[in-house]
Amino acid sequence: MPELPEVESLRLSLARYIIGSTIKCVEVRNGKLVSGKGAVRQSNKNKVAEFIENLKGKKIKKIERRAKNIIIEFTSGEILLVHLKMTGQLVFVGKKDKRNMIFGGHPIQETTDSLPHKHTYIIFTLDNGTIYYNDVRQFGYCLYYKNKQILEEEKHFENLGLEPFEEVFTLEYFIKEMQNKKSPLKKVLLDQSVVVGCGNIYCDEVAFASKVLPQRICSSLTKKELAKLYENIKLILQKAIDSGGSSVANYLLADGSRGNYSDYHQVYGKKGLPCPVCKTTLSSVQLAGRTTVFCPKCQK
DNA sequence: CTTTCTGTTAGAAA
DNA sequence: ATTTCTAACAGAAA
């Protein structure tokens, strides 16, 4: 899934169902998803048993988000950190209605009747329903932390830049940081070091809306261009959240519905199609290892 | 059939 | 210090 708008949309939709709920039991079908972070993870029996035991009986107090991480906090102060990476899903199915409720007016296109399925790796049974953690590629994880302080000590978030919607993310900060960077715009937005939230989709959309080529070296960007980028990062991410995110491939909201923002994509995934503004054929280039689509005429 | 591509990012390698 | 590459994995697309 999931770039910031998808994670935020999931957070909001999940919160409607599970704030105040208590975890009755947890089933882990693939231990490596709860056994620690990092590329090479191994299922560890003790860790799995601890994970399950630690979460049993815990009441959900709130759900927060940091960059693309979901942070579920219990009344006890304990933490469940969820990262969906590429294909993770958290789908809630209520106890009363086997069928889903509708979230935020988005039409339900995905049924949850078939859950759990072969890519369901963790099942959280709550007092009012069930959360299924599905993850086709198994890159994501759900990690338990005793409290917030221990989470911070793990320096899980140490390389992350500012949240785009927090007040400290000012135009002055953005200009100052960007002018130091000698890498292409796309790379810097993707690596989350200045501002978090843009993945491959929103990097391309933001660059297009700002009429700036993604291969431009950041330090060469004018203040005017940086101001445009700054505005569009906030604007586009917010509009995408308002649409429930972009359901590309298998991203789902907590009720199993899809986000609509993919209907508004201007360039992402549209290589070879005409530019929505000037009709020039959209080009693509590899940048920071990712396919990057842009309009060679509109973007300078 | 095979090869390439995919929303992420930690960690290794350069 | 910075940047690029690779790995984790499954499946859709070419």
C-alpha cells in the first residue's frame, strides 16, 4: 500500500471501529512478522508467544501515525507498531454484521467474507470484532513495545523528516533543507529525510503539479519552485486522504473498501499516455531505483 | 515457459 | 557523509 495518505486513511477508518476495544486473543500464522524489524527476519517461537501474551486483554486507547507507521497505543501505555510496507492490510470485520459497514461514503468493492485467507498472517480477536493482518509479500510487521520510551530508544524513527501537516514543517525549513541536497528531487522526497509521506505515487504527482522535473537536483531549485513543491506536498497528500487514499493493487481501508484517489492520478502509472494538461506523451525514467513518470513539456 | 515489474525501507556496499 | 544496491516475497503483466 501505502504512502502517507493510505496509512492515514487506514488509521482514521480503523479508529472508528477499535478505539476502546479489548484484545481477547491473537493468532500468529507467520512468526517472522512479529519477530523484529529488518530485511532478514526469522520466526522465533519465544517472540511469538511473548507477542501473543503481551497483547492479550489490552484495551486500545488511541491510534496514531508517524510517517507510514501505525502506532496503536493501549490504556496500559504499551504499543503495537504496524508497518504495512508494500502489501500489508489491516481489515476489521465487526462481530455483529458479518458484512461491512461503509466508511466515509466510499463504496465497498472488496468483500471481507473470505477472511481469513492464505495471506492472513495475524488475527486479532477483539471484543467487538476481528482485525486481520494480511500481507501478500510479507514485508510488513507488527511489533510490540512495552511503552513509548522503549519505542523511541529503538530509534525506529531516527531517520525520518518532519510530518507534512505539523506546524514545524514550514516553508523556510523546507527551502533550507532542500537547498543543501545535491540529489534529484525524486530521491530526496522518497527517502523521507526532509519531509515524510511521499512514496512513488505522490512524488510523481507532486512534481507534476509543481511543474518541476523529478530529476532536478534539489539545490538547483528556485525558491519559487520550492514554494510550489511545499504547497503541493501538503495539498496533494491532504486531497488523497480526503479520498481515502489511492487503491493501487491491494490497498484497502479498514472496512475492506478502496480509496478513490487513484481516479485523480495525473501521471503515476501513465507512461505513454497524453499529459492531462498539454497532451504531450508522458515519459518515464528510473530514479532512485523507481519508475518515475513526468511530462517533458510541462515540467522544467 | 521466463523475465520484469510492483506501494517500502533497513542494511550492506560502494 | 552520501548514495546506490540488495534483500525480504508473491503474483500480475509482458
